[in-house]
Amino acid sequence: VLKSSLGEALTRRGLGHRVFERGGRVFIETDDLPAATAVAARVFGISSLSPVEVATDADLDTMTRVCKQTFHERVQGKRYAVRCRRQGHQAFGSMDVERTLGGALYDGAIVDLSNPEVTVYVEVVGAQALMFAERVAGAGGLPSAVQGRAVALMSGGFDSAVAAWCIMKRGVAVDYV
């Protein structure tokens, strides 16, 4: 239902896309990443989304090289941290990735694991590593129309609209009167 809702929202905006699932995550491939991010953030059922900046092979040397090329300038003179999550079996652990990539970015920056200004996220899924530094909050809740239908009486005030939004967030399809 969530993939369908995302696809419908992107199609309504005229954005070319491909929505698919891998490793328990929903991915959107598109040519217009900022517009797709703005649309997806308003779809109920999305708690957060992360625009992937670079994808590479899940080899520690390759990840280190690509991470340094992509994020070195961004962390210069700032407090930073590297966070890694893995799915599947690799020859390295999450802490190995964090230490190695964090060490590669260390030149001219300060490691701060408690309160970083920039966090570089690495998600290793099988033989691929995805890297990003931004997390966008989504609408949250449940995907639309998974909990049935309701009718909302719309008046001149804002209470009706807020009530309709709250019930939509719980997965209810709303008809307005």
C-alpha cells in the first residue's frame, strides 16, 4: 500500500520514478530528487526519508575512497560522525566502517559522536553501500486507506481540517462534507 501511495503521489506531480523495496526499505529512483523528496515527505506512512548521495560497492577500500570524495569538504572545520547500518554478511562490521570512514574524513575536522554538526550515514545492503548526510522528516502515521473510510464535516474553522488530518494520519480514507 505504501509503495502504491508513493507511486500515485509522484505520478500526480508528473515525476518519472520507479518505486521498489529492498532490504526492508522502500526506494524511489527518479531524475528529480529534490521534487521527489518534497512529495514523499507528505505521504502518510513515511516517517523519514534519506536522499542517497552516492551508491558504491560494499568494499571497505572503495567505500573509504568514495566517502572521502563526497563528504570531505562538507565536514571540513566541523564536528562530524559516521554512522553505519548493515544488512547481510560482509567481511567487516559496522564499527569497522565507522572507524575507517571517520578516519578518512578526519583531516581538518573534529570527531564528535555525541553532538555532530554533520553526520554521514552509510547503509550497507548486501554488496552495495548507500551514503547520505540528510534525513528528512516525513508525515508519519499509517499509509492512506489501510483502516477503512470516514466522513469529515468541514466547517468554516480550522478544527475540522485538523481533525480530518489526524484521522488520515491513522490510515483512514476521508470523504469531506
